[in-house]
Amino acid sequence: MVVQTYKGIFDVILMIQIDTKSIILIKTTMVTILTLTLPSLSIDGFSQTLQSPDLQSNSNIDKSEIMNNTQAELSTKIQLVPHENEYLDDYYQVFDFAFVLSNSSQLCPSGNCEYELEGGTMQAERISGERSLAGRITIDTGDSKNMMELRASWKTVDEFEKNGENVKVIEGRLDLGTSQFNPENKYQINGTLTKQGENYLLEVKGIK
């Protein structure tokens, strides 16, 4: 009877050891699988960052009109297309642009600078009739390159249809500076935001 009791206890201990080894083996296998798969998930999934192309000033947009404008210190035309990140609903990214600062601007005394825009994005219309656009602009004067934060915000003051396109007349502010929270250059802007199919065309002029 005693022998049978000890044998029963031994069987239980053996089963526990076998189960423990199985659990350890399962845990080790899971850790190995996660170690191998997590890097690929991080790269291909959640930690993937959106790469926005740098937009050069050799734009397809006709710059003659805004270059010949002597009233404004700043003039720009920006073509916007739906953002390539499908989860950013109602966001638009800069597809093409033309940007001019007059020779009265301290940022471009020659009046003949080159401009590059990186990561230009128009945010969703969270408040009806109000939008904002932000990016990083490089101003090449020929002697130096100045990199600045660009941020524009505006509200719709009028709206009409023209040639089957919805046109919003806008007023707001455009800031240029090394810090987006305390920009050195502030412009009062007015212009239009025109819906062209799925895209937008932003045209504004600004003065300090």
C-alpha cells in the first residue's frame, strides 16, 4: 500500500515536470517567434513613416502672373492632392507649387530666389470654412540657404461657383520663421481655394 502511494506521488511529480517542461518549451517558442516577427511588423507596419518628396521651385505652375505682381510681398500658387495616407481623411498634400517673395522682402533681397517645400500638408476642415497648411521651406538666395517653418491658416469669407468649380474666397495669415510658435515673418494673406475634382488649388498673396 505504501509502495503504491509513493508510486502515485512519483507519477504526479513526473506529470508536473512534463507539463512544466511543455510550458517552458511553449514560452520559449513564442518568444522566438515574436522576436523574429516583431521587427518586420515594426518596419512594414506601425512604425513606417510617410516620406514626402521635396518639391522644387521648377514647378509646372505658370509663375509669370505672381512674379509680375508688384503689390504683394508674397505670392504663391499651390496644387494639393488627397493625402497618400488613406487614414488621413480630408487631408491634402502639396503636389506642385510656385512661390515668390518680392525684392522688398528681407528674406529675398534679390527678388530671384529658389524655393523648396518639404512635407507640405493641408489639414482637415475641422471647423467649417477654416483650414491650415504647414510645411518646411528652404529659401536659396544664391549666397545662402535659409530653412524655415511655413504655416498658413485661413477662413472662408465668401463662396461661389465658377466654370463648374467651387471657389472659396479666403483671408488669413501666413508665417515664416525658424520656429512655428514664434515666427519672425508674418503676412496677412487673401486669395482663393478652388476645388478641382478631387484636388485643390490654393492661390494667395500676402503683405506684412
